[in-house]
Amino acid sequence: MRIRRQHHFALHEAHERINELADDLEKRFMLRSHWESENRLVFDGGGATGEVLIDEESVELNARLSFALKLIEPTLRAVIEESLDEQIGEPPDES
């Protein structure tokens, strides 16, 4: 699963907002996470592994789901997108 969002925050502010996202995902899905570098947060647990990459313009979440979670991927995607949009912003305009 790949979810990408543009943002208009300073890098340190985006970093703080991703920390809040990670806390939310930990509570909802039992995911453990840590910053592997300044721009890369890695997570695992609850049948998912992946990363969140941030830069000056965007945030990208990449997740690999277990077979069981793939069955409910649309629901998981909706929950994660909602949380990400609360922290970072709305999806990019594709018109």
C-alpha cells in the first residue's frame, strides 16, 4: 500500500506531525515505530511493516500487509488516509 501527500510545513513540523500519526497508528494497529534517519520512520507489528518518508514537500507511507490484512486493505487505507490527512493535509488535486 502506498499513500502520498503533499505538505506545506517546515521539515521539523512535518516530522512532529508524523510522530503524531505514528502514535495514532500504534494505538489503532499495535504498530511499533522508530526513526531510522531524519527523514525515514520505520514501523512493524500487527501484520504490517513499512516506512514513512518525509521531505520538504511530501510525506509518503509505504506498507507491506500480511495476507489477512490484504483482505481488509480498503478499510485500512481509509483509516490511515484519514489520520494522515488530519496531520498533514488533504490529498493532492488530481484535476
